[in-house]
Amino acid sequence: MYRGREGQWAFLLHRLSGLAILLYLLIHVISISLFMFGENAYMSVHRLYDFWLFRVGLILIVAGVVYHAFNGLRIIVMDFTGTGVAYQRQMWYGVLAISVLATLYAAYMVFPRILGGY
């Protein structure tokens, strides 16, 4: 019976991060396209991005993009090398470590803007 170890979590997080990136891309394209309706429409939506919840979302997007990118590289290594599968667990923990470090750095850079509101 399959117990759901690192490979399953890597797969699930890869799919979820991909969907989150797609959602961010759609929101980004829609918000940029509002410029067609004038500067007031564009700026009214972009003022919302100063709200603290959007800034927390920015940290989560960084986490998703970094995880998705490095996990994609891990998948490439596993697919195109014969030895990659033997080290897939260790590589996944490396991907998690890089993702956590990048997320902490993004939080360090964004957190003053969350508190200061600027």
C-alpha cells in the first residue's frame, strides 16, 4: 500500500504552486489591462495592492514560484539522468530548504511594508 511519502508531497505541492502561479498571472493580466479603461480605473485597483493582505500574498507567490522552479529542475534531473531517482528524496528536501530561505528573505523585505503601510 502506498503511504504517501516525499514524492507524493512533491507532486501535490508542484501542482498547487503551478495553479497559484496561474491565478497570479491571470490577476496580473486583468489588472494591467484595466489601463484600457483609463488611469482612474487602473489606479483604483492598484491602490488595493497596498492592502496588507496583498503583501502577504506577494510573499506566498515568491514561495510558490521558487518551489515550482526548483522542483521543476529536480524533475528534469530525475527524468534525464539515471542516478537522479536514487536521490529524489534528498533533492526534494533541498528544494524545500531553498524555498523556505527565499520565502524568509521575501518576508524580511516585505514585512516592513506590511507594518508601515507604505
